[in-house]
Amino acid sequence: MDVVRHGVLTRLGELWTLRYERELGRPPEEVWAALTQAEQLGQWFPSGVKGEWAVGAPLEFTFGGQELPPMPGTVLQVREPRVLEYLWGPDTLKFDLTVGGAGTRLELLVTLEELGKAARDGAGWHECLDLLETHLDGGRLWRPGERWGELAPVYVAAFGPDAATVAPPEGWTVPEDEPV
């Protein structure tokens, strides 16, 4: 089975899903730590995360250095080290980890509340997963958002104009002088 590096967009009733797969050369426990530990999330996730990884616990996503307000979330499912699911604002993120390949097969399923942001978010989550993979491999990281501009046109072309009606949030910028 081929790994789905680029997001695949699917309609799910009134909602839309983006699905990605990555083969990561680390055991599930190491990938789990990268998904749940603040210092590791800071290497690849698009926001800071405050809260406890317990079902029903509230989360707060902060965007340091950006002119964006915090975004709420809620933990929906935790089955360490296999499944992590939570609300990220109005969207749902579900990470499934299985042993496979050279280590762990990660599947990310993003459920979107609206089609118009699918290309924007598709490129963003693609870049986040690239950063996660690079972080786990000990490679040189780049600033989050730095490669989004390269990926966005690919997602617009793949998903079509109806999936590209929502621009990045006002106040969103790529940090220029922050150390990586």
C-alpha cells in the first residue's frame, strides 16, 4: 500500500476530511512523544498547546509571535501510544499510529468544517507532517509556514477552486528572525 504523503480530500456527509499517511522510522512510543510532549510539539505543530492529554480535557492552542487569538480545543480520544484525537478549533485531528514499515505508520485524518479551507489547511498539515518527520529523523528544521507557499498551489490544483476560497487567517505570518 502506497503512503499518502499529499493529503487526500474526501466528502463525509456535510463535512470534509483530509487524510495523510507517513512511514516514520521510529517506534510508536517515540512518535507518540512527538505528538504529546510540549517541547517536541514546538518543533513541528503550528501552535503551542496548553492542557492535559485526557479524554474530555480542554486544550488551548496559542500562536506565539502571531497576531492571532488563542483557539479552543477538547481531547476526544487517547489510547497511548496508538490513537490521539482532539478538536483543534472547529476541526478534528485524529492521529492513528500502527507498527509498520521501518517503524511506525502514522495516519492523520483532519475533519474540516468547510470545504473552502481544504487547500489552505491541506498544505499546512502537509508541511507540519514534513516537519514532524524531519524532527524525528534529527534533520535540520525550518520555520513553520516557510514551505507552505510552495505547497499551497499544489493543493489548490488538486482540490479545485471551491476548496481554496478561504485565505490564511488575518495576522498569520511566517516568523523571520526566530531561531529554529
